[in-house]
Amino acid sequence: MASKSGLESSAPAASASAHRHFARSRRMLKLHARRYEPHRHGRLCLKYVHAQWLISACCVCCAAWSRARVLPTPRLRLRRDRIALTRSAAACPGLPHAQMVLSRALSHALLCSCAAAAGCDRLPLLRVRLQVPCDGCGQLMDKAKACGHRLCLSCRHPPAAAAAAAPAAPEPSPPLSMFGRPTSCIDQLTTIERAAIVTLHGVGWTGQRIAEVLHCDEHAVTRWVRRWEETRSLEDADRSGRPRCTTDDTDQDIMLCSDAHVTDNPRDIQRELDLACSARTIRRRLNEVDLHSCVQRAEHENVRARISFAEGYSRWTEDDWSRVLFSDETHFYLGHHGREYVQLPPGAALDPKYTRKENERLEGKVSLWGCISAGGLGHAELYVDSLDARRYQTILGLNLVSSAHLFWPTGQWWFQQDNWTVHTAGTSREWFHNHGIDLIDWPAWSPDLNPIEELWNDLKRRVYGRHPRTMDELERFVTEEWAATDLNFIARICRNMPHRLQAVIANNGHKIPY
């Protein structure tokens, strides 16, 4: 006899050995039960039973049901690696000592049987519970929870008379099969149901009766029995389909070539490796290994300056950055100035219906200078045409100092600007010196560090979403959307400057995802 820690068992393969297996299983159950609890009132009480004994009980009860042609009502309780089986007071024909009622837990037991036949070493422990019928309604209840009562909780405490006026219960759902699948379900059989077909066929059940119990077609029963006899497997067979036109070695060469030459597109890889497959196939192979096509971003050789800036201001807190006025310029264009796509039938590319009239194209541009801080929006000014140093100083004189006094009537504050030549011109630096404005030494080519860039993206999305058709509408929409900006959003993007600097340091001065 095998030990409890590692048992190997196999389901009976023919109904001719059912009687021998029946007698041997009863002896095993009795012997194993005595190790845990003695007989009580002539009934066998099992506390913990290994899966070996449940498999034997499954086969015994299946044989008993075959002779008696009685199928007990399914009951199931699952608990991780254990199954709580119910015990019925109604005698199971052919097995008077155990009096066990197999339930939907039989599905797991049958699966264990097939797993044991395949050579599995360990199977889960199983738990058996003693249940007694209620004298009033006949419903089964746990003997331990009954506490000596012969009536269930519903019979001891009947509902009030007003419950009779309750609304009618909904229509019952379609009946479940032996393993919980509705009869109306047309999905393929689960692995548990396939294992049940093999095991029930092994103990002598006919294909028609198995089909009735599992609510499936009789041809499906025959097919899975034949599959088990031929392959000893219950898994789905490989699906048919068009074979891959590339081998594993070719797929690896594609991946390595793309990793070595990041700017090569699928057509370049096709020419370099001299592959017979199409460029679309190469694109799919790259997608399978999470190599996707994206726009390459530009990065200038200012890594050391960015690291120096981030380390120099790393001690600044959110309160320190809340006294900085961030500024920048952006441009808004009237109309669409990129590629325009049309949906047309074959051969109609030059049809006037699908061509664009150049004289109908909208033209126009308006620029915006603005400043923000953690306290909110500063002043902004729209201008047309280009911006030079003199005009920039005029805009600063009208908006910069007044915006700073709006946020900080007293105390020190700093002004941020990028390194555009208009900003760094000699006359512009002289203007800042004459007005006593402290500048932040901002690194060049670092729009990812400037919080106002996030405001420009949000502002353009809202302006272009209103589809301006004239210059007057474009200027009016920009002015209205600027005033409607969420101030909490402004405070959040200005106060996260410490996180941006830490990200620059962690990325060794390279671009950060802001």
C-alpha cells in the first residue's frame, strides 16, 4: 500500500473489474478511517481522506449507481486544496457503511483519477462532513452546526406571515449539468468533463447515459473516449492553420538586426537579411517581441549641462519652485497644415471630388507669450508676425512685473526663460539687470523640464477642438481658453519640479517623459 505523502493510483479501465475494485475499495476506506476516528453508532465518520480513497469511492459509487440506476443530488463545497464532501443519511446502494453522496465534487475526483492514471505523485487532501436530514423539511444540515437540533434553522424560525405577500420569485435558470455547466451552454467541454467521460466509461456507463448526465452530445462522449485510448491525453489538439513562413532562427535574426540598427524599418531589414517574406510579416515579428515603430525624438549634446542644473537645484523644495515664474512662447495656426487623407475608390485619385483646392486652404498664425506659477496664471499677450528682442522687452515690461506683483507683493522671486537668442540678447539681459529680476540658469534644449509645455499641449487641444475658421475666431478662442485653464492643473505641474530634476539625474541627463 502506498504512503500518504505520495500515492500513485489508476482508474479502472474496464467494467469487468468493478466488483473486485468495489471490494478492495471498501476495505481501504475502512482501514484508513480507523486511523482517525472510530465508528459512531454503526456509521463510518471520516475526517481527512486522501485523494486515493476518494478516487476509489468514486468508482465504487459509480458502480453502485449503475446497478441501482439512481443518481444522487449534487452538492459541492470547495476550499483551496480540499473538497468538502457531504454525507447523506439516505443509504447509497451497494455501500451501506460509507453512505456517501458524491456531488459536483465528483468532477474534481474524476480529474484526480485521470491525473493519477497519468502518473501524478501528489493529489490533494479531501475532507468529508457528516450531514443529517431535517425532520421538518428533509433538507440536509451539518451535524456539527445543528447542535443537537433535529430541525434546521428555517424550520425552527419560520418567516413571518407577511412574507407570503412577497413578490414572485424570478424564473429559475436553466438546470446545471453534473459539473455546473448550464444545459443551454454550447461551449466545448472542460477538462473536468472530459475526465468524467473517461472515468464513467471505465466503470461501465454507456455513452448515452454519460451524455444525459453531462448534457452533451453522445458523439462527443465517443470522441473523447477514443482520444483517451489513443493518446492518453485530454488536452485540445493543435489547431490547423497557415504555417509560419519564418523559422525561429529567422525570427531571432530579425530581432537582432532591429536591435543593432534601430532606425531600420521592416523593408530595410528585408533587404539586409535577404528574406523571402514580406515587410508586413517582419513588422508582425517585431511586434511579437514588443518592438514597435515610433517617432524618433531629437536629443542634443547637453547632457552634462542638464545634470549640473538638476544637481544644482536638487535641494530646492516645492515651496521654492512655487516662487518661480515660468514663461515661454507658442504658436497657433489656422487650418490643417499636415497631410490630409481621403477615402476614395480605386482610380479616383485625380477626381475633383477628392482633391484639395489650394485657394480654399486656410492660412493664418497667431503667437502667444504667457507666464505661469504655482499660484495660477500670469498675464499673457498675443502677437502677430515674428518676435525680436525689442518687442520681447516691450511684452516683458507690460506683463512680467505686474504678474510677479500679483503673486508675490513682497519677497524674492525668480524668472525662468529658455535660451532663445531673443531671450539671451545683450539688450534683453540689460533689461533684466535694470529691473532687478533674478534669472534661473536654464539648460539649453530642455523643454521637458519646463512645466508650461504641458499647458501649451492642453491649451492647443482645447483651441483646435473648437475648429476656428477665421483669425478673429482663433484669437478669441485662445483668449477664452487661456482664461478657462484649470488652476489646480497649473499648481500641480509647477510643484512637480523636484520630481523632474530627480528623473533627469536618474536618467543620466537624458530626456525624461514629461
